[in-house]
Amino acid sequence: MALSATTGNQAKELRDEFRRCIGTDCHVFRAPGRVNLIGEHTDYNDGFVMPAAIQFYTWVAIAQREDRRITVRSASFEDSLEFSLADSGVHSRHHWSDYVRGVAMVLQQLGHELRGADLLIHGEVPIGSGLSSSAALEVSTGLALLAMSGIAVDLKQLALACQKAEIEYAGARVGIMDQFISCLGSKDHALRLDCRSLDYQLIKLPAGVSLVVCNSMVKHDLATGEYNVRRAECEKGVQLLSRSLP
């Protein structure tokens, strides 16, 4: 499971940077991006998908605070954010930190009493590349916040919580595929997922087969692009078909 790390050059560099920025030691977690082999726009239509995790991660360094506030810094952006865990209102700032705040708020809605923390984020998954940088950020944040609060959680439930956070706080009506593979991906395997039942099977990639990811140089944004439009069109299609195929 490539979901958390406490060793390696990247973790050490992030720890060193955290000490420079925050002044304390920290724990480090990571979650991967993904490519999708089979199934586009089928996860939110309760279909089948087969993604695979990739060796690009979002890393989160975290240290506990004494109060119930969360501070968030990112190596990719100059600005930072601070918010209170007591502020449970749902509102989007149209800011990269919506993903972090959304995960924290949804986990609390599910009954998890989170502790305050300082977070420093480093992302290797290219933003807007179609490799699911948002899910990698959500899952790594969820793992970090839960661990710092001494809370164990089922990875399926974490995936669902992260999906809910992206829908409610980032405004992208995503399916479950990206968060699921970020939580449950395994080295040298693809993952066959039934998005209706959430039953899944890890499928070993054949020896000698490599997944090649090519950069098309086209950027996208799930929240502001055509993604929500496409989902609405699919729902309309189901509504029309259900008249004859209930």
C-alpha cells in the first residue's frame, strides 16, 4: 500500500522544510495520483472502471497543535490558510485549500473528533493534468488528520469522505474512482471497481508491461470545466431511458 511514508529522500526533504517553516518535528503521509485504463464518466453512472495508481504523490507533513485550528501551507503556492475546526459551514473559497478544509469538515460530520494541526503540502501530481491531483491531496490530508487524532478509519469510508468533500467544498460532482484508487491502489496492479457496490479486485499487471503517461499539454478543472455539465447530461439520459427501462 503506497499511502504513507516515513522514510526516503522526499519525506526527509519535506520534514526539513517543515522544521524551517513551523519549527517542530512532523509526521509525513502520501497518496498517489492515478491513470485510468477502462471507464470514463462511468463511475458516477454506477458502472465499472479500472484505474491504476502511479508513482506521483501528494505529500503531507503534519504536526499536532494544542488548539483546534488547522494551518495549511503548500510548496506549490505562496498563500496559506488557517481555519477553525469549529467552523462547520459549507462554503467554497474557490481556492486550492478547499480540498483540505472540505476533508476536515466531512470527517467531523462523520463523527471523527479531529485535533488541530499544522500542515505542509508538497504535490508531485501535476495540477490539471487528468492524473487526479485533487484526490491525492484529499486522501493524503485525510490520512494525516486521522492519524494525528488517533483515529483509525476504513479506507473505503475515507474514499467516500474525500469524494463528499470534493463535491460539497470544491464544487466538482465527481464519482468515486479517483479517491478509491488513491486509497486502495497497490504496486504493479490495476484495480477493477464496481462503482455501484464498491466491490473491487486488484489485477496484477503482466510482466514486462509498462504504463506510459503522455502529457497532452491540455489543462482542465473539474469544478469549472465541462465535467459537471457532462454529469448532468448523463443524469438526464438516465431519466429519459428509465421511462422505458425502469
